[in-house]
Amino acid sequence: MMQFSRRNFVKAGAAGLALASMPSLVRGAQKSKPQIAVQLYSVRTLCGKDLVGTLKAIKEMGYVGVEFAGYYGKNAKELKQILGDVGLVACGTHTGLDTIKPEKIQETIAFNQRSATSF
């Protein structure tokens, strides 16, 4: 168990209050919205039926990126084009264990590089 003196507790509390009263120090001086992405696994059934329509709806909700959970029959070039057209970026992907084994890792890296966009 960590020992915490009253003096250190008061110092930590004062520092916390000072930071809380100055949000620009906590978040930085920049006043921009956080960039948030959605896991496509959570809408996998919709993606399976209409990937482009689902991505457009996600963009309209205010998300800026997606994390793939399958590619719905699309290759890397097609995915990059769709994301560009819709105005989203790919910020991640669910990667199966079999795709990172030594015999497949280079193929997986190449696919992700071809489809990559970033925040």
C-alpha cells in the first residue's frame, strides 16, 4: 500500500484544482473538437448490407474515422477510395491472428499501407 502524507495530499489536491480551473492547460491551447472513430464491428450487419450507406451515415453522425472489422469483399484500393469519397479515415482494423503469422505478415502490412488514411 502506498503511503501518502497529508502534506502530499494537500499538494496534489491543490494542483488538481489549479489544472481543473485552467482547461486549456489540460487539453492544450488548441480549441478543437476531439477526433472520434467508430468500430465497424458494432454495425457489421449494416455494413454487410450496404457498406457505403453505413459509412455515409457514420460520417453524418459526426465521426471522423472508422476501425474496420472485416472488409466486406473490398480490396485495399476500393476501401481507400470509398473512405475518401465519404470523408472518413481508417484509424484501425481488427487483425486476425492468422494474418500476422510469419507467412502472412508482409501481405497484411501491404494491405494496410494501401488502404491507410489517418487522422
